[in-house]
Amino acid sequence: MRVDVDVTEIELEGDHTTIPGLAVECSRCGHVVEVYGTSGASERRGCAMLREDCPYGESNFYGDEAGLAQCKAERDSRWRW
């Protein structure tokens, strides 16, 4: 099943300072994972972590339309002839 996520920029604790990161929240159950970085890759990592760490043992596909569009744009920019 495809499940939408809510992505929020946050500050995470680093070794010596705070580091920009993302909180990725499942829209179905509210489970939240935190990842370092604010790029599209960080958002995809958060979605993968939600799939791995689902508290209900579900194997959902997580993401949102904006994130999907950004992922396609990043991919296309790497393969531009």
C-alpha cells in the first residue's frame, strides 16, 4: 500500500553542534523517524526507515507527490545527454 508522509525540517544533535535534518512521519499511524540532511536522498532514506521500522509490521511504500517529482528531476539531471 502507498502511504503519504509528512516531512518537517528539524535540527538534530551532532557531536559538537546541531545538524539540519528531517522528521518523516507516517500519515496513517503517526510513527516518526529522524534522518540527518535535508536533501531528496535524506527524505528517501526516511521513507525507507519507515518501511523497515513500521510498528505494525506492515511493508508499505512511503512518499509524497512532491518527493516523487524531485526524485525524478534529480535522476533526469544525472542522465542528461
